[in-house]
Amino acid sequence: MAAPKKAVLGPLVGAVDQGTSSTRFLVFNSKTAELLSHHQVEIKQEFPKEGWVEQDPKEILQSVYECIEKTCEKLGQLNIDISNIKAIGVSNQRETTVVWDKLTGEPLYNAIVWLDLRTQSTVENLSKRIPGNNNFVKSKTGLPLSTYFSAVKLRWLLDNVEKVQKAVREDRALFGTIDSWLIWSLTGGANGGVHCTDVTNASRTMLFNIHSLEWDKDLCKFFGIPKKILPNVRSSSEIYGLMKISHSLKAGALEGVPISGCLGDQSAALVGQMCFRDGQAKNTYGTGCFLLCNTGPKCVFSDHGLLTTVAYKLGRDKPVYYALEGSVAIAGAVTRWLRDNLGIIKSSEEIEKLAKEVGTSYGCYFVPAFSGLYAPYWDPSARGIICGLTQFTNKCHIAFAALEAVCFQTREILDAMNRDCGIPLSHLQVDGGMTSNKILMQLQADILYIPVVKPSMPETTALGAAMAAGAAEGVGVWSLEPEDLSAVTMERFEPQINAEESEIRYSTWKKAVMKSMGWVTTQSSESGDPSIFCSLPLGFFIVSSMVMLIGARYISGIP
């Protein structure tokens, strides 16, 4: 019997979407933006100490190979010829820091994840060296000095990991965020791999000047980072190199396909949501929550705790676009915490069912400040709290409060953005894994008191990376002209509560946030750490001494 004929489709584009909690490979039709097939693998996070978050770079790379293989298999089953894949884009979790050996291809330490807090003392020491009237770090980078960004993670590796120190001395070390690690590995690794990043990822390191679009020698000097270990900075849409993964039989079918798009995940979602005009904004609900507003070719600096960042640069000769960003550390991660740490749910989908059962938090408020608070507070000393508990509170109310927390945090950054831009958003475009939760989407519309608009195809992060890859010079299979962009069908959630109730709930949430702040008063709060006592008031020692003295006299029989 003759083999079935392969389906003839327009040029296809693949996208690696490497997120904090999972990796995916997705394949799109470049003419219709239709998602044809994909595969997803969950990624482990390691917590070696309180506040530390790490991942294995080799596991991340292996997950990419696995996703490519499985997606190619699925395309074969659909009778789609994978030789039609003309380009591959990469989208990635930002700020997560990897240092590896360019001769062996081996990571020199685990990847330090963006959520990690181990660098708090590094940040405190560095902040003392910034003059109060001249925050040159923020003016050059658009970022506050924070544990969030890559430069301080890299500084920690250089200070604490002997293998990294030795490799730097011997000129074997390469630094990169996850995009750099993947592109280097996928284009040959130790055998000629391309060491590069794009402007969006570079702008999250705190080493990159967002005005000159170059690594900044003053910032490198300030953080003590040798420039020789940094990747070459390229635009978000150009051919970086060709796929070289012949050791893997099925994935090897993509040998020679150009990798031609690279965007940090939040910039990729902005492109995927087609927010190409000044003032357009989107909010992505992933491990964290990230609201980006396109400010066009001009940098807008925030007075309300938002970041200024590079949105995209779609070609070597194309202009750079900037964005204001509000970053929330914990969104989808709170669902994972309820599942893995408390065992309240068995799967992430179950949170919607629990929340639906009660339809209210019954006065329970959850501030998931597991990694401190990001925008608009930037308070690393905050910690998670659940308050307003009564004997009536059950796991359903806590699940509901967890979803509300994501919405309240979004409201805070939307308020800050409205104050910075001066033009309140009339609706909010949303995407990301959590948007499949209808309770969450309705809550978000109620708490913002504006409509929430969700595309029917939620994989906008991968779509943005695919668009950048397909549009690259030398590939040219995806048009980014407004008239050629496919119309997207949308689902719309309208507010269903009155404005007064929305405001009452929001003001109570802000009261809970105040209670979560200033919780950690020193770098380490582990028991037995003598530094704790430095933060205790003098009265504590006087009272403690009196109690011990009275106790000693009593035990020894002295009246």
C-alpha cells in the first residue's frame, strides 16, 4: 500500500518556550498563525536553602530536545512534513543565570533562578556604593538594584563558586541567561556554538545600557563582571546560527534550520499579542505575573515602582521599542505551592474547582510574598501571609484567596502604570497558562473594574518568538505588516460586581500587604544566626537579662 501523502502547508515556524515551570516546543503555520502541534515537559525547581531557587541547566536543555522530538513525532502522525519548518525562535524565563565551560559544554553550577533571594546581602552592600543623588544603575538600565536581576546572581557565583572562579581565570567561562545557554547548545555547543543574546534579555541583566544598546563598562566595573564572559548582543529577529543536534535522531531532522528569533518571555508575549503601538499593554499569568505597556521608541521612567525595559528590536536595522513593566514574583507559583507544599490540590486545574465551590474568600486574604514583593514595592523583606482566618475558613476559601491575590497584585501594577502613562487602560489583554481558569479571569475583571480580553489561542509567548523568527532577514516567511497579521478571536470578561465592592476588597488587600512587609529584618533569619540579635531592640536584651537573672536565682535557691 502506498504511503499516505504528506499534508502540504505553508511554511512552518517552530518556537522553543522555556519557562520557569515547564519547557514547550510549538509549531505554527506562518501564514495563518495556527498552532499545529506542541509538546510540554515540566521542569524541576530545587530549593537547597531557604530563599534559594535553582534549576539544572542540563535538565533544561534535555527538556528542549525531548519537546522537539515529541512535537516532530506528533506532526508526523498528523501527516505534516517537518521539512516545512523554516525557522526556530527561542523565548525564555528571564534573569535566570547560567555559567558554563566553553571547552566541555558543562555547566559550572546550577542555574540561579530569577526568584532566588540569596543575593540580598550583595544587593545591600552594592546599594551603599550608589550615591543618593545619582542612581546611575537605574538611569542606565531602567532597573532598581534588586536580587531579581542577573548581575547580582553572577556576582554571587564569582564570589562563592571555585569552579566558576577557576574557569574565568583560565578563560573557559561563558555567562548567559537561558536563551544564551540554549542557543549556544543548539548551534553546536563546544563545537562552534554561537554565544549570543538579544536586546530584551540583555536589558534584564543590569549590565546593559538600554540607551546605547551595549554592555556598559561602568556597570561591569561596578558589579566586578569581566566583559569577556558576556554574550554578543543581537536584535530579537535575525539569524544567529543553524541547528546542530544530529545526536538526537528525530530532533536531528531539524539540522540546519536557522535559529532566527530570540525574546525574553514577556517581550515575546507582547509581540504575540501584537501590541506594536505605543500605549498597548498585555498581562501574562505564568509562574509570576508581568504587565508590559509598549512606550514606543522612547524610554519612559516610572515614578511608581515600575521597570523600564527593552520591549523588542525586530531586526538589525529596525528601531528599538521600549516598555514599562510591572513584575509580580508569585502568580502561578502560588498554585504550585498549594499543590506541592500544602497538598490542598492534586493538580493545578483543581484550584478553579475549589474556588468555584465557595465563590468567595470569606474575608480571607493571601499575600504570596514568598520572594519578597516586586512592583510597585520592591521590598525584599516581605514574606507571605494568610490573614482574616476564622474557624469557618477552609481550603476552598484559601484557594479563592490565592486566585484573588494574583488579581490584586495585577491591580496594583495597573494602577502604577496608569499613573505613569496618564491614560488609564480601557481593557486588559491577557495570556499565559493561568488564563484558562475562568474564575480567575472573571475575578480579574471584577477587581480591575475593566473588561479582560483573552485570545482563544493562549500560547502568545511562543507565537511572539515564532513571529520574530519567521520575519527575520534571510527567512522572510512571516509578515509583521499590520494588514498581514491574522485576526485573533477573543474571549471577553466584563466586570460583574459594583465598583464600591471592588474598592472595599482592594483596600482590605492593601492592609494585608502592609502586614507582610518588613518581616525579615536581617539577611538571614535562620535560628542560631547571631546577626538576628543585631536587629532586636535594646529593651529586648534588658527584659531578657532580667528574666534570666531571676530564673538563675530561683533555680539556685537565692531569694
